[in-house]
Amino acid sequence: MNIETSLDGLAEPDWDSPLQITLTPELLAKTLMDTATAVHTGWESCVQNDAVLNQIVAMDDSGQNSVRLVEQEFADEEDVDVVWHDWALEICVGRVMTIGHWHLRNDSPPVDWEWHARQAEKAFQQACVLIGRRARRGLWVEEAMPHELPPRSYRH
């Protein structure tokens, strides 16, 4: 019995060969949004346009699929003194949206802010691969809060 194991006679696959992968919202949530505070699905975005501070969108060549990272702030419905900061990752494949939220109170420590932002950005970068895009970390410039200089304790 002679089994042919050589691939010499086969041509390499073309770069434009379509690949088919079955994805579900559950798979997206488990692989990309596992550190999110909340994850849900929907037919429409849950982001309030008037609450958006920053956003970045990546779309595929067909315009049918997209990935969006939105940074927003909104007041708590039950406690008006509480303001929430939220990073929302929306992955839209066809009409189905899978949305992950990393949110915390505005008065949370800076280390928590950094962690939440980094997790959401990482998930966005990874989700962009689904639509054939590459995202890299960028710089955000924030306005410094005005404050007075501390009093001097000695003079030279």
C-alpha cells in the first residue's frame, strides 16, 4: 500500500481564499469580554449619544460588520450624586451586536481606571482582527485639572 504524503503537487492557497468561521455572541463574550463588568446582546446600540466622550470605529470592507469602542459617562438612575464611567465595546456582525461594558464610578482610584481602560482597549484590538483590521495603542491627551501649587516649606 503506497500512501502519498507529499504536498509537492499542490499549490499554496490563494491569499484571497475566503475562510469560514462560526462565531456566536457567547464565544465573543467568553474570548474577548471575559473581564467585562457586564455583557449583553442586542439589535441596536445601548450607547446614549449625548453621554459619549470618545469613540473609535473600525469597519470591514463590506460595511456590514464593525467594532466600536465608546467611552461614556452617565448619572446613576437611582442615586443622582453618582456618575459612572463606562468603556463599551460593540461588536456588530450583520445585525447582531455583542456588547461588553467595563464601568466604574467616577470617584474610583486611578489604578482602577487604568485597568478598565486597558482591558477595553485590549478587547477592541483583538476584535478588530475579526473584521480584518489592525488596531494599535494610541495616545490620549487629557486636560489637566487646574490646581494650586503646594505651599513651599523652605526657601533657598
